[in-house]
Amino acid sequence: MENGEVVVISREGIESHRFVPKFPARLCIFEYIYFARPDSIVGGRSVYEVRKEMGRQLAREAAADADVIIPIPDSGVPAAIGYSQESGVPFEFGIIRNHYVGRTFIEPEQRIRQLGVKLKHSANEGQVKGKSIVLIDDSVVRGTTSVKIVQMMREAGAREVHMRISSPPITHPDFYGIDTPDQDKLLAAHRTLEEMRVFIGADSLEFLSVDGIYRAMGYQGRDHAHPQFTDHCFTGEYPTRLRDREGPPQQKQLSFLAEVG
């Protein structure tokens, strides 16, 4: 099924209906970063291979002098493998995940998210103690999980904790069905890179660039005139107008009435 198409299956057969003009597809780039299962094929691409390539590209852009590469499981694992392969720094599981705890970033209350992080991850001290480590994660939303993970690594005896993120900073919320926080709760929306590093407590912090994530997808970079993917979380360029956020309430209502009238 194509974008802008409705397929109706009935006793009479299969019918295709198009309810908007045909436009070039713009898949959500976050499917490749986080949402899709790593064994998925999305848009003809292996999500697992794309995530590894994001890690390789991250190593090219943000190298770190360290003893070991440690993924934040599970979503950071493919990127950490790619980072390790590109940098030549060994890969180890320095964090063990409890698979009986669900995703924490969508929990409604901060205290529940913090408890979830403690239940979800534990340090593998033998791979951490006395070492300079690079933590690899797929993204940073509020940053609260990152704070707990860095603290956990220091308590396990890490000499240095460097953090590398295999996607750009998330500066804008999503309004297309994904439960992301309001903009004022997004760490990157109101802090500089250095302020984020201090908040997280890492010795260094770097993100993959927007062009870098497109290179990992097989492009030379982002086509700013015609973006290849929906990437509004990083760029603020939404694929549709956010009509309910344009102007004061009275202006919104008048605008809506003018359109339907």
C-alpha cells in the first residue's frame, strides 16, 4: 500500500482509493533509529544494518579515546557494534538488561521512569571497573535515563564515561501518534551540548549529525529542498502544517471556519 492510499477488501474483491494527490514518500526516520524491530526490513532497508552504519558514521564524526565500547541495551546494540568496528575499540556488554521490564521513556511519571531504569539495567562490573568507556545509545529524549546509566557506570568503577548518541539531538516533539514529551521536556530543546553533558554527568557527549544520519541511509546528506525522510524531531520541519498550533485560539477557530465554509 502506498502513502495516501486506502485499500478496501470486501466480498467483491480488493479496491484501491487515493484520497490525496500522490507525493514522494517520506518514511519516518525514527523507524530506523528506534521504533522498528532490528530484524525489520523498512523501505527496502535492513533496520539492523542501517543502525550499524549509524554507529560507524558516529565513530567517524565523534571518535573517543577509550578502552571499551558499551551499548545501552537493547536499542543501542547495533550502533555500538558499528562504532566498535569502525573505531577498532573492543565491544563488550557492560550493561545487562532485564527483559521483563518495558520501555521507560513513555511512562507518565518521572518517579516511575527512574524506578524503571533501576529495574531495567544493571552494571556488568567486570567489563567496566577501571576502564574508560564509551556508552552508545540510539537517542536522548528527556535525558533522565542517561543520567542514571552514567551514574551506574561510575558506581561500577568506570574511570571515564563518554557518551555517543547515534541520532541527532531531539529538539521537537512528534504529533503523528508517537507519545513523545512536550518540547519543554525535551533535553536538547533548551540546553546546549555542554549543558546536556553536565546534566547527564558524562566526561564527553556527542550526537550523530543530521547529514550523518542521511549518509548512514545511503545518501550524500539531507536534501534540504526535498527531505528524503520525515525528520521533524531533529529539524523542526514538519511534513504537514500544525494547524492547531498556529495562532491564538480565536484565530485558529476563524481559520478553521474559513476553510470549511
